[in-house]
Amino acid sequence: MFKFLLDIIAPKKCYSCKKEWHFLCERCLSNMSNFSPICYVCKEKSNNFEVHEKCLKWVYYDKIILLSHYKNPSISKLIKDLKFYQKRDISEDFWLYLSRLFLDNELYKNTDNYIIVFPPMWFFKKLKRGYNHSELMAKIVSKDLGIRLEKNLIKKVKSTKQQSKLNRNDRLLNLTDSFKLNDSNITNKYNKTIIIVDDVISTWSTINELSKMFKCAWYKRIIWLIIASD
């Protein structure tokens, strides 16, 4: 009721066209230069964003489903406001589009074979910000798709520097031993597909490190569900 009244008093407005009720309306999203299905390794066309078989030898993930380009001014502004300026409701518009994108590019029958997770934040960083924006999106995507969310499956066990400010070698060192898998309560993980919900792909290091952790623990497939990439 509070949110309903708030939307009446101060309705959401599309960052692109200023139309009310959404931070990003469907019309504006459809008019943007969004991603067609590609293999994220070689950037060539691919069915449903699957990594080509020839490219799998370079990475540990099986698919990266992408919504839009970060260079789009409205997309980048929305993500920054969601992450840094307490505009948590932006996650509600993003989850709608991410859920649809997943359903369009992943054929599945048994939701029990899927688990949704999100990249964790260092404890003090989350405490300072007040929330993990990726967790907000993952929660609603989980509810919408009927796939269970495992909030504590991945833990961030050490503080790391911002990846985008480091060179390739330093990025790898920065992430070494920074995540821990806590999957003692997961049964039949050999048939499980992990869906990792996040906002932006800025470097390969983070997505590959987390994917490697799951693959080395014998999970079947790793799918990333992402709002934007360069």
C-alpha cells in the first residue's frame, strides 16, 4: 500500500522518454541497441547466447545472457543510480526484463535443476551501502521464475579492490581466494545449473573466477544473467 501511494504521489518516470510508471519503459528498451544472441567469448552469433563448443576451452561458463549495452546513457545512469544512490526500485524494472530474456533463451522443464545466486559483497562494503543491488534483482527474478534463490551459497571472504582499475594480472591476483563456496546443503549438484544474476560485465576475471569455482565443484552448467556489457 505504501509503495502504491508513493507511486501516485511521486510516480516513476522513464529515464529516456519521461513517461510515468517505469524507470525504463518497454518502448524505450525496444528502441535501444540491445544484444542479439552471441557467444561472449568470440562475440559471434550463437543460439540463445550459448558459448560455442570451440570457445569453451577458454572459459568456465556456458552462457552469458545479456540485455543491453552499458554505453547507452539511460542504461548506465539507471545502473549507477541503483548501485550508488539508493534507488532500489530500479531493480523492479530490471528483473522484469531479465526474467523475460531468460525465458526466451533457456528452455527448461524442471526448475529444481536450477539455482539462482548473485555475486556477494564484502561485509563492510554492503554495510556501508545498505544493500547488494544484485541481490535485490536476484530475489525478484527467483520469485518470478519459480527458481530457488541460495543467498549464502557464495561468500566473499576478503575485501578486494575495484577490478576495472586494475590490469589483467592484478585482477586475477585481486580475486584469488576471495570467494568461498558453501554448498553442503545442495543435493545432486551434478545436475544443477547455476544462474548468476548481476548488473554489468566489466572484466572477464570476476565472471570466470566464480564460474570456475562452481565447475570445479562439479556443477553441471553456469549461466550469467546480466543487464549490460560494453
